[in-house]
Amino acid sequence: MLSINTIARVVVNTVRASASPSSFDTGLLLVKDNNFTDARRLQTYDSAEEAAAGMIALGLGTSTEPYKAAVKYFAASPSPSRLLVSCYPSSENLQTALDAVLDRTAAFYGVTTVDTGVAATWLDFARHVEALSVPLMLFVPVTGTAVSAAAENSIADTLREAQIKRAVTFYCAAPSDAGALMGTAMGLELSHKGSAFALCYKTIQGVQPSDLTQSETESLKALNCNVYVARGYTHLLLENGTVSNGQRYDEVLYVDKIAEDLQNAAVTLLAENPDKLPQTDDSTAQFINRFSSILMNYTDMGVLASSLWRGADIGPVRNGDVIENGFLLWAGSYDDQSDADRAAHKAVPVQCALTLAGSIESIVITVNVQV
């Protein structure tokens, strides 16, 4: 299957953000394997029962972290519908192991591993993922004491310092707990096809909240490391649902989805058109109309919303302008197209300004009492 990037390439430049697979609700578990054969490179499981039986068949018993990660993944509520498991030989690093999977399929979004021996290589792996043309999200377990997890040069600190936006660090008791968080994110995506969700304040099934003091919690969150804590007597909450550069998980996810939808819409318009699309401004209008329909769906979902543009001036958009419905599309005229681009049968670039709806994570309640 060839990439559609050569026909329609999406370049995402946001005030904070990115670009594209087709299964945003599926996770991949990478497992280092001392008994590796090529037949073990890629397994697909559609339920907890299948995953449990499959992991045992691979020789990964109930006491192993890979088995626990797979079971915790499907324990999420709502539960995801699919998990990919890829075994890789000890001679490979994570980058090579992931590339081997991508040679077979890009139908996943989350990626994690429970191999404790990779702690020193997460940054290299994260940078590799950020350089890929397919957008993925790493779920990185951060174990040990709260002091060591929040220390300088810890995994969370290193990924934050590098401003990695495709890694979700998670302070947890065991590496397999990252499988539970990945399952939670994939399950929420599966159940929110027509509406938006935020990862912040969600409950993670199969994982006990960390026994942290307020200062320990704040130290970890200052590194954009997610924590799972008990608030009050009844609330078990993931805080803050962030990636390592401080963005919210859902912000990165939905920009990825928008980019893929726009790309597919462009290819569909070219492929399904019974006639040719001439290099004229009327053709540009067809692209913009198609893209507007897609973006309006994201407005209806609650991903985009009318807001002031707070970024730098770009095209017709000026700082302080209101972006109605959360998006504005524009393109130059074919009258100004270069001879080289016209000879290459290129369309004029279509640009888009997006304003995300965000999500509320705190509130102040003022009570005025008459006495």
C-alpha cells in the first residue's frame, strides 16, 4: 500500500502542534523476545480473552509484565476494540522494532513497552517517533519513588526538557500500568466518534492511585508527568492528561485527526472527480468547500470553537481577529502561481487557521452569604 503523501501533503503549522494513521483507537505493545521468530512479529487481539490466551501462547505467562499490560489495556472503560502486540529480538532497539511494524501496518496510534531495560533510550525513541510521517503517541511508564521520578535527568524531566510532544509520561507502580493508560486513551477515542474528549480527570481501570503528597504530585506535574491520584474520598483522577511538552493529549490527537481527514478529502476529490480539476481558482473553491465541511464537523464535535486568533499574523489573519467556528481557510490565486508549479500540475497551497475549543479543568466558585 503506497502513501498518499505524494498526492496530497498536509503541513500542519500551529501555535503549538502536528500530522497522520487511520486507527487512532488502537494501541501497539512492543515486547522484547528471547525466542523471536518472524511469525511473532505482529499479533492482533480483539478482546481481553484473546489477548490473555495469545500472550500465554507466546510464552508470556500471567506473572509477566507484557501479559499484565495486555490485560490492563482491555480493562479500560470504555474498552478499546483492538491491541497489536509485536515481539522483537534483543538485537534490535525500539526504533528498529517499531519500523518493522510500520512496514506491515500503520493502523495504530498508541505505542508502549514494558521492557525496563529501555529507560535510558526513551528520548532517542521519542525523537524517532516525532520524525515519522505517521503520527503516533508513546505511553511512557515512570516508576520508582516520587523523588527519583521528579529528579533532574529523570525520564519525565528529560522528555520535558526536549519538548517532546508525542510522549505521555505516567508515574505508576509498574511498567504494565502504561498499558492501562494507553487502553483508556484508545477506548475513549473509540467511544467518542461524534464528540470530543479530554484525557484529564479520567479514571483508569485496573490501576491503583499513587499514594502521593500534594508536593510530590505538583513536582511530577511540573515535569508534565501524569499522575493517578485520589481526590477526596470518591474521586480517582488522572492529572493532567498532558504530553511531555505540556500540551494536552487531546489537542495533539485532534490536530492529527484533522490533518488526516483533510488529506484524505483532497485525495478523494481528485480520485472521484469524473473530469479533470483545472488549475483555476474554481478548483481551489472546491477544495475549500470540501475542507470546510470537514472542519465544521470538528466544530460540532467540540474540538474547534470561535475564538480570537492569538498567534502571529498569517495570510489574512491578524492577531486579535475572531476565527468564526474555529477555522478559516484561504489560498492564493492561480494568477500568481509560478511557471514551475504550473508545469508540475500543482494546486495552489490551501492554508488553514484553527482555534481549538480547549477544555475546562478547574473552576472557582464564589458563595456570597447574607447574614
